[in-house]
Amino acid sequence: MIQEKGTISIHTENIFPIIKKFLYSDNEIFLRELVSNAVDATQKIKRLASLGEFNGTLGDLKVQVSVDKEAKTITISDMGIGMTAEEIKKYINQVAFSGATEFMEQFREAKDANEIIGKFGLGFYSAFMVADKVEINTLSYREGASAARWICDGSTSFEISEGDRTNRGTDIILHINPESEEFLEEYRLREILKKYGQFLPVPIQFGMRTERTPDGEDEEGKPKFIETEVPDIINNTSPIWTKAPSDLTDEDYLNFYRELYPFSEEPLFWIHLNVDYPFTLTGVLYFPKVKNELELQRNKIKLFSRQVFITDEVKDIVPEFLMLLHGVIDSPDIPLNVSRSFLQADGNVKKINNYITKKVADKLSELFKADRKSFEEKWKDVNLFVKYGMISDEKFYDKAKEFALLENVHQQYFTLPEYTDKVKAEQTDKSGKVIWLYSNDPARQHTYITQAEKRSYDVLTMNGPLDNHFIAQLEQKLENTALKRVDSDVLDKLIEKDVKIECVLSEEQSASVKTLFEQTIANGTMNVQVEGLSPDEMPVTVTMDEFMRRMKDMSKMGGGM
Ligand code: ADP
Ligand code: MG
């Protein structure tokens, strides 16, 4: 029996097309929104019970999602607070009136009032992206409330009538439109539910799984099975990032990593993020093992808002150089459903970015201080992050310069200050600059390395994918220091040393060998030196000016200036 007919009050005449087209870029979001609402309603009843405002039995609180392929409906049912007909009019009909906001206002004092997900007042209407008719069948928790039903076909008119729910809570029934029938496929729905709801705080039940359990043998002696239907809970309601770090073991962190990225290699270490002020953010970031560039995977950080998955596009929120980390970040303070440029300009997002950078730097510094040896062992895996960070982020550079390591050709590790101390006495050029020698290909530059070492100079290995940029950054940051490739014509420019380099050739012979080489190479940028360290080693070296070489390399890479 229809009790009332009316018109939904909206400010914009054609709000539905706007919602359908522009609010959410992705149709599948409807499920996130409706399940979030069901979770919100469930959290609210729990909240009311704990405040003593609801004295009935809570029951086995969960949210159920089911599909009826024949009727072409998807139903989302909860045992939350439900709604009276009045509340439907207030919270549903008034588009953009956020009931959640009001609820927050009322229960501001309550400790975990921020467990309420919604705050935009538009989520419900995302249902019309996939449904041409939506029904609400609900019974409020309030004593003496009567069940109510609301039906809307996506136009601006609605109907409210008596409902038939006999227990507290709400069913949202979506009559799926022909273009959206993919969502009637169980696997598709399960996939979306898992994606957005994997860590929701209330159990989400979806479909029924048939389980066959052995039950003795039949008359012919064949094993007998009984089939039972087991409801499938698709989520983990208390993921580790919601817990206190002090309650967690290494195994908990590793298990969670496996839950997020099945079949991945174990991470190196992790950072538990947990901050309340000036913004709220929790999460766990993992450093994956990265052996080479090809393994670098971006977008492995999942962004959540109160345990609802939002996106794995965390650019702008996570500093660029940490985009290679894995893990989760949960923050209700990151504006959702807004454009990228807005996000970049958002004050909280900037603060979050800085906070993450600082936490990562602190963690690395802590590992370095606690156990230098194990830090050195991890260096191969983390050096890429650290160098990327040092190149791209001033603040990170300032922290990392204390723990970033340099590796020499003998696999010895030094911090930047340690290295300067090590080489400054010997490797200074005539202008007083400290020269760091490096090799980007120790195998091919072996002879040059040997020559440098004969003079007791040290040679660094700089053959990583970012090392060219890292070298440029070091030169810019380090005072009075230059980096030169070991095969550049630098060795003889360093301050005279007492190494007696004996030449097996006479001065005359040297001169003609030099001329011969120069003519053969016929390249003005190359230097030929004849010195011959000993008869069994190379008597001639060909070197190039470091600056000329860098220019050449750059033009080879197509990055001409
Ligand atoms: P928001 O969740 O941001 O408030 P929505 O459009 O998603 O906005 O929902 C509007 C309001 O409708 C909610 O705040 C809530 O008051 C009410 N509502 C929606 N779904 C339910 C539900 N399953 N149970 C109880 N109330 C609901
Ligand atoms: Mg909502």
C-alpha cells in the first residue's frame, strides 16, 4: 500500500546524469559505496549499543551480498540501524545531505565515531550507475518502528510504502540495467567485493560455497561425501595496520604481506605508520627485494579510507621515490573523489607526503645504526630507493647522507663522510679538490682500476641504473669534491705521489709509441700516455677527459644539450 508519493528535492535538476557520468569514473564503485553504507549502519548500531542507546540484541553482525541472476538483482543486506520512512526521506531523498555528517556531529565525543565511512552524501546514488530501479527495504532499530520500503526508478520521483522486513536492518535491492549485466556474474562481483572490501571491519558474506566432506563409505565401499553449504566471508576484519605495533610479531607482518601479494618474495623490512596529528594515517609499508630494474613494480601501495579500499594510484600521496614500496596506507584525511590537481594542492596530502618520507628515512637510519653489517647486506636491495630519494628530495638527502653507502670495487662499504676521510689525503688534485674515482664497468675497466690501485687510489663501483644521476647529485651537494671515471685522464692530475712508475721503454721509444697510438686513434679528445707499469702490464693507456666523456655519453643517449 503506497503511503506517500513525492519528489526528491535536489538543487540541480538533472543530478542523475551528473552522478552517473562524472562523480565516479568507474561503475564498479557502486558496490564499494553500498557495502560501505551497510558497514556504516552496522558500526552505528554497535556504537549505539556501547553507548547504551540500544538495548536489544546485536546478533551476529555481518553484511550479506547476494545475486539473483534470474531476477537480475543484486541485494546488499545488513543488520545495522535501519531507517524509518522519515529517515529515508531525510537521508536518501535529500541528495547530498549526508546522514553520516550529522551522525558524526551527534556522536563527536564518541572515541571511534570516525569509523563511519561516508561523508559525502552521494554514495547511495551511485547505485543508479548500474541499476535502473533501486529498492530499499528497511526496519529501524528504534522501538516500535515499522518497516519501510522505498522505490525509485532513477527519475526524480520516488515511492515510499510499508516494508516487509521483520528484523532490524536494511536490504538494498538493485535491479541491474542491461548494460551492467556483467555485475550479475558471481566471479565478477566477488572480485569487486574482494577488491574494495578485503579489509572492511564487518564480516562480508558473499554467495555460498559448497564443501564436500568425506563421510565413510557407501555399500560398494566407495568413499561417500556429504555436501554442505558454507557461507563465504570474503574479508579480514582486523588487518594489522589497525593494530598497535607492539602487539604484532614479525610473522604477523610477513603473513599480512603474503595476504596482500600472494606468491611474492619476502620483503626486506617494513615500516608501521601510525599518526594522529595533524592528520590521521595508519599503514604498513614494505621494502620489497629489488634485484634489478626489471623487477621494479610501481603502484603496489593500496590506499584505504577506514578500511575501504580506494585506489592503488597513490601518486602525489606517496613521494615519487617511494612508489616502489609495497603495502597499505589508510587515511580518512585524504580527499576522495576529487581531481588530481586538487589532491596535489591539498595541505594534508603534502603533510602526509613529508611524514612518509621522514618515517622511511628514520627507519633506514635506525637499521643502519642498529646493525651496520646487516644494513650493508641489504644495501643492494635498498640502494635504488635511497639514491632515488637523495636525487629527488632535498629533505631526504639531508637525512640519507648519514647512512647512504658507497661501495668500492672490493665490496667495502663507506658512508659519504667516511669516504671523504678515506681518500682526501691521497686523492686531491692540483686545485685542492678531492677526487672520487669510480668505475661503471669494473670488468672492462679492470686495467684502469689496476693502475689507480698501483698508486694506492680507491675506486668506487657505480654501475647502478641511477648512478649517473646520483653522481651528478653528489657533485652538486658535496663541497670541494668531484667524481671522475677511472678511465678518464685524471690519475696524473692528482697531486704528485711517491710512486715510482718505472717505464721499460726509453724516452725516445715512449715518444714514438705515443705518436703511433695517437695517429692510429686519430681522435683529439683522447689522451695517450705511455708509462708501462711493468713489462707484463700495459705500457700504454688511452684516457679521455671526464667532461668530454660525459658530453659524449649524453649525446649518445639522445639527451643532447
Ligand atoms: P553517506 O554515506 O556519505 O552519508 P550515502 O549517499 O552513501 O551518503 O548515504 C546517505 C545516507 O543514507 C547515509 O548517511 C545513511 O544515513 C543512509 N543510509 C544509506 N544506506 C544505509 C543503510 N544500509 N542502513 C542505514 N542507513 C543507510
Ligand atoms: Mg555512503
